[in-house]
Amino acid sequence: MSKKNITIEEVKRIADLSKLKIPDSELDYYAKEMSKIIDHFNALSKIDTSNIDEMVHISDRRNVMRKDEPGDCIDNSELIDNCPESFGQFIKVPRITDKE
């Protein structure tokens, strides 16, 4: 692969898409840094991985899950009685959104 240098215009475009404000005085710095990142990935892509097995995860651990079986539940009236505020069969909670 040929060496790809990121241009100032590409840095501006990436910054715009990322909603970042990069001062003009730093654009050259970021262009060089991004070019180094691309060079690093180009070096990694040259590594022969044909003899390496594919992995889904880095460890052999599996999720240990219990069987999903219904158990005893609290009675609705007992639950409502233990709430600080309720109305009828509903629990009153503080508003978390703005009025609009």
C-alpha cells in the first residue's frame, strides 16, 4: 500500500463530522498525527494472519446464566403501600423531562 498523507482539508472534514473545533494553527499537527495512525494500520495490514484462528472474544469465558424461572412476587398492594407516593394502582415518580 502506498503511504497516505492526510490533508488539511480532510482534517477539517473529519473535525466537522465529529463536531470538533480545531484551531487553524493545529490543523497541520492533526494531519501529521492522523497520517501516522493510517501508517500504523497499513503496517498492521501487512502482517500475515492466515495461520491464526479467528476469535470472537479474547478469553474462553462464557456467560454463566441461571435458568429463567418465575419465582415468588411481591403483591401489588404491598408494593404500592411501600412507595412514598402513589395514586390508585400507580407509583408516582419525579418528572425527569422538561415540559414542552
